[in-house]
Amino acid sequence: MELRRRELLAKAVALGVVKLAGNLNPTAAAEAWFQAGKGTRAATPQAELGPFYKRNAPSTAALRGASDPGMPLAVGGTVYNTRGDILSGAKIEVWQTDHLGHYDLEGYRYRAALLADAQGNYGFSSVMPGHYPARVCQHIHFAVTAPGYKPLVTQMYFATDPVFAGDPDKNYTKDPLITSRELVRPVMLKGDPQVMVASTDFELVLETL
Amino acid sequence: MSCGGREVLLAGAVACLCASAARGQTLKKELELSAPVRIVSAVTCDGGSEIVGSGADGAVYVWKTPSPEPRRIEIAEGNASGVLACGGGKTLAVALKKGNGKAVVLDTESGAVRQRIDAQSGVSALAVSPDGGFLAIATSIYPTQVWDLKTGQKRWTGVTNLGATWTTSISANSQMVLSADEDTNLRMYDSMGKQLYATEAGLLEPFASAFSDDGKTFAVAGADGAIRLFDTSTGKIVKTSSKAGSPIFGVCVSPDGKKVAALVVDDFKLEPVAQTLWDTQSGETKKLEVDPKSVVGAGTNRSHLALILQESGNKLSVVSVE
């Protein structure tokens, strides 16, 4: 798509449909146009850090053990800046309750520190968090850091949460700590009925300092 | 003596006071105060000469002890939340319930509003300097803010690596501000905002902090249920209590600096489950025989630690822990 746009610009310049000012060469102009047209992104809304963050979480993408009870969950996404550039190497700390709503304060169950790969992607396997009594909705905490960017502290929610009664657009404000509808993510069920996995994506967009 | 911690939504249960000699600790009822409404939270001011409480009706109540009858102060700007703190010069700071960061600073003598503060984020803790000169605010989004109470202007804002601040405390000489931050670090500033040092509170969140009267030590506790006593000059841990088994949301250091009272909260329901006393000399921690859900505040009454309890029949009790 982007290449076509560049080719189109080069062709338009050649045909005289687009004229370049004297200080622009066709390659630089095409690149500038390409960059300007690239999708800028709104920063992911911030949310409260919550009371049970813990430093030094392990570097593992497997938060769920093979015999862990609860609905298996796969979460993934890409880390960007607000210009739409991918941020490889961003550090993503995640923590959540188990399927019954308990945080592990003694150890590191359902806690991890991940790094976005060369394409800015991250992913982890877990279980669908339970309802924590002091909060309305099921949620996963995220703290994302990258050099030169404002730390992002946010939370991800699930559109399937019974609290939303099937209509998160209307009901997401039932949890006063949900700062934006955007944080409520659709859930796709994958696999077969014997090995069902709930899958969701959560794009993370950081602002420059 | 000082106390501090993050606001806990108390269950509002009203229970009897079991004043007794319990496992070597004496709980002695010093005062019984009349409370026209349920008191959400309370603090002692000026060594117990005043008790200030935030009422369920959104007003502030001030008891000039030993008189049991309070003076009611209605805040024109809005209802008081449960977050309040007092300091020198009859200064009382109160966060407003629906203010999203708004707080007022009152004269407890006249009830007049001295300053209106907008911290622009939900207030989780307040501390007024003992000289009455400034106010430290912990909010849910920004690092600790310090406001000058003479000018009403913000003096400075602290820093964190991640998140905001759980709670903040000011030393008795009004020279140092402790910020217990969400990145699990403790940062010590001077009153003008120069960071003196940063030190780790542990691996989990620090919810509560308090200086000793002489300022030589400060206590911090939080999600891991242990109380740590730090040397103020170095930021190093001097002593650590055994773990309470649940998070601690409030601590209070005795006037002699030897004991630390702590409010233990269930980590699942976030309800108070115990009021404990840690003897820093012997290392022993004891559970005090009070219903933790009845504890609406802590502070000092003359030379003793004091608990403020909501009793049945809209009465408050001030109980010294000897």
C-alpha cells in the first residue's frame, strides 16, 4: 500500500500532475508524504497503577501453568509511539489476579516483565482474571516503559465481563476506574471446545517525554 | 508522633470497645465524644488537644478535648472526603469528596477557609507541616505535590519512575517530606523540593508512612504486611517487623518512637482485619483487642499512642495504648 503511494507520487511528479518546489527532490518528497500519511495513534489512556504492583517480575510469557484452573487466555499486541512507529524493546510489565480474583503478594504468580520484539509485538498466556472484590471489573494491569517515552500505566478490560451485560459501549462506566471505552477489549474464542482459549489484543501507544 | 496512610474504605461497622489489659498492652478509654453523625475518619491534633473528624454528612467536626461536644464546620466548596490532616497553627486540610483533586485548608478555630487547593487528581493522602507553612498531597496520578499555605501556590512536585504516590509524611521540624511512591521507592525531599535520597521500600507497594517525633526514624508499611523502620539521615532500614499476613494501610509512631501501631487490611476485600502494635525494642507484634472496623483514626493523646474508635450510638472513643 505504502509502496504504491510512493510509486504514485513518483509517477505524478513525472507526469507533472504534482510539482515539487525547488528545494525538494522526488525521493525526499515521497518519503515525507509517506511519513505524513502513516497512521498516527492516540496515546493509550492512563489508569491507576493499583495497589499490588510488584517489582522484579520474571521474564516469562507463560503466566499460566499447565494445570492452572480458569479460562486460558492469550493476550498480545504491538507497542507504538503516537507517530505510529513501532517501539521494539519496550518493557511491558503485567500483573493480574488468578481466576478467583486473588493477587499473589508472596510470589510472582500471574506477574511478568516482557520485552516487545523487533516488530514491537508482545504476547503472553494467562488465565481470565477473576473479579477482585474491591473492583467492579476483571482487569489486567500494564506498566510500559521505553527510553524517551512517558511511562504508560494502564489497565485492560474484557468486553465479555458480565458487568457490561453484553454492551460495553453503554456499561463501561459501571467501573469508575475505567478511564476510556478503548480499554475494554473484544474477546475472541479460539481452539476447539476441549482446548478453548480466550484471545484478545491490546495495542499500547506511548507518548514522547 | 505522626501517623499516615492511605484512605481505607472502612466497612462502617459499629462495634463495642473492648478496653482491657490484653497481652501486656493496656487500652485505656481516655475520652468519650459525642458524634452527631457517623464519623468516617478522624485525626488527633496538637497532641490530642483537638480531635478532628470527617462526618458521613460531608461536614467536618472539631472536638476541643475534653469537651465531648463538637463544633460542626460545613465546607461551602463541597463535602469532605475521609482524607484529612492537621498541622501547626490550627491548620486543617480536607480533601473534597467529588473534587477530583480539590482540597481546602481551614482554620480549626474559626472554621474559615484559608486556601483552596486543586491538585488535579484524586487525593489519597494529605500532610500539613507542623509549622503550618505547607501542605503535601499524594494523588492517584501525579507524584507528591507540595503547596505553600501562605501563598496558596504549588511549591514543587516530586518525581517517580512509574505511577504516582501512595502517601506522604512531614517531619516534626517541617524540614523533610517523605513520599511513598507507586514505583515502590521512598523519596526524601527537603521542604523546598530538593531530593535528598531515594530508597527502596521493598518489592511491594508502600501504603503508609510516619516519622518519629524526633525525626531520626520513620516507619513505612504496605502491601507485604511488614513495617520497616528507617534511619532518616541515611534512608537505610534499621529494623523490620514480622509480616502481618495482610497489607498495612496505616501506621502511627508513638511519641517515644519505640512503638508503631498499624492498621492491617484484608488484601481481598480491603476491609480492616486487625489493629496491631509493634514494639521496635523487643521486636514483638501484638494484636490489639479492638474491632479493627471501629478504628476511624489514630494519633496521640499526650504521651501515648491513641486510637479513635466509632462506637454504637454515634459516639467516639479516644483510647490510649500504653
